[in-house]
Amino acid sequence: MQRKYPLAAVASATRFALVAFPLASAGGGALAQTYTVQAGIQQSFEYDSNPLLSSRSPQEVGGSITAPQATLTAETETAKAELFGKVVANRFTDNDFDSNDVYLTAATSLRGQVTKVGLNAALDYDTTRTSELTGSGSTVAGVRHLRYGVTPDVEVKLSPVDTVSTTLSYGRTVYDSARFTDYEDWAITPAWRRAFSPLDTGRVAIQASRFTSLDDQWNEVDSIGPMVGWERKLSERLRVGGAVGVRFSHARDYAGASTDSQGYLANFTVDYQGLQDTLRFSYDRNLAPLGNGTQVQADQAEAGWVHGFGPVTYGELRAQLVHQTSLDTDQDQQRTYYDVEPRIRFQLTESWDLSPTYRYRHQTGGLGGDEADSHTVLLTVGYKGGKLALD
């Protein structure tokens, strides 16, 4: 059975992604505003040995990915708004993999003497072939996925060393197939941050969230968790930070059953900016919603490295690992996914670059409970224009 997107939901999602830009533009008041636009495009040619990570019937595909994009920025002395849009046209040897995807983000900020107000919004309109890779793992060609959300935040500087903030987020995910489950999620995080020295900053926060599946057999999970963290600037080039906490969750479903669970929360980051090398590593343990209408405990690690071999040649390496565990100990559902992606980038001119890329992906467990991997080779030509001022 196929489900169609309600027009009202699509319209609301688009408004979420676009509302931030005029709000921030108006925030500048009578101050002089600067508008700029920057456009670019990427053209990729791809071969993938198993794009759906199927263990039973892997299918090879080749094709073309065309992705034009543009960024519009409005800025005053106290306000800034940035709207980014990208359209991705996927054309493959198997027409089932063809799609036209849209990605929109809007980010705004308004600064006062002791306050800062921000609003971020995002919209992803793609297929489960890509959206579920690090989610449920149920990658299917041709099934549409729509995700939109908004995140307002407020920050107040109480003293030269103390800052309090509150971040609220709302997101909704919709699929056009009954094999997936729509859901929405809320979260609020009040926090206090203190600069103990120019090198050390401490942080205390409370994370509270609600996940709700939007089907007949609905389930809902409420969670709360206090966290304490620290960030240290080890040198002008190296910065590390992390936080730990505990999580308490209460789940209930349409039949009236309820369960409680506990766990720990954690995150850790390392940032290094050298003359020839840039390195970033991050680890995050938190709750994650899935397209099967459940929420899981997810451990996610990401690493990125860029090395400059010369003025026009760069080596890049990116990797990520995702491990998911069911909150329901009776189900014991687990899934592990990881990918590794080395790339060489040739900066042909100030605006043009060429990048051959190899990507390896591996998945174990998940809904199918099987093991699968894939090999991908890409050749990408990119163009990024300069910023143009708009009168």
C-alpha cells in the first residue's frame, strides 16, 4: 500500500525551512544590510556494487549524480541569516534508483549585549535508499522520505564567565510507504556554562525528549538525563571536550503496556587544526528514532582527516561507525553499520576541483539480521563560485 504526502504537511515543512531567513533579515531593523549569494554544482559518476546493502540479492548499479546548490546570506551588525538549498538529481542504470532530492537549511542569529537568539530549520526530501543508511538500515529504492524540523535557542550571558541557554527542537519524519512508520520527536536542553579560565570551560545540562510513532499501533518514549561536561584548549591548534550523564526512559504503547529503562549518555570531540593537517573525531551516545516506529540507544563515532600534499592536492579520509541497541531488553535488537571513504582532491583552479573517491560500507544485524557490504567508486567534478553582493 502506498501513502501520499498530505499537501498541508509538505507546505508546513517548506515553511519551516524558509521562515528563518525573513525573520533574521527583519531582525536587523534600520541597520545596513549586506546580501550575498554563492552558487556551485557537483557532477559525480558512480558505480556501487550493492547500494541497498542487501545480503540476499545484491544489485550493481552505475549512474550520474548532479547536485546544484546555492547559499543566500543576509547580515547586519547584530543579525545574520543564511539560507542553503541543494537539489540532487540521481540517474542510474536501474530506473528504480532514480530520484530528484531536495535539501534546505536556514540558520539565523540575533545578538544583543547579553543575549543571543537563534533559529535553525531544515528540510530533507529524498528516498530511504540514503535516509536509512545510518537509521533503521531498511534501505529501499523508490520510497520517499520527508524530514523537517525547527530548532530555536536562547542564550543569556549572566556574567563575564557564566552563560545560561535553552535549546528546543521539533522534528517530523514522513514516508510514502506503509512498510515504514512516521514519527515525530521533541527535545529541550537547558544548560549552564562557566569559563573557569581562558583554556577551560565547564558545562551542566539536562536533556529531556519525547518520541512518538504516528501509526495505529503507536508507542511513545519520554526520556530525561542530566549531563556534566568539560572543554579544554590544549594549544592554539588542539581542542578537546566531552560530557557524560545518565538517562532514564519511560515507554508506553497503544495497548497500555509500559516499560522503564536506564542507560548512560556521553559525547567526546577532538579538533586539530594544523598547517597541513586537519583532524576531527567525535563520539556520541544518545537515543535515536528509527523508521520502524521505535527508538534505540545509538553509539555513533565519526572521524575526518584532511592532509595537504601541496598547494593543489589534498588527501581526505572520512569514517563513521553506528551501533544500535534496542531499549527493550526482551527484543535484544542490534545493528552495526560502518563506512570508510578515502578521497584525493585536486584543486584545479580557485573554483574547480576534481575528486576520485572510494567508499566501503558494511552492515550487520538490523531488521533483516544479516550481514552485507558494498564497494563504491566515484569521480566528482565540482564548481564553487565566489560570493556575489546583491544590491
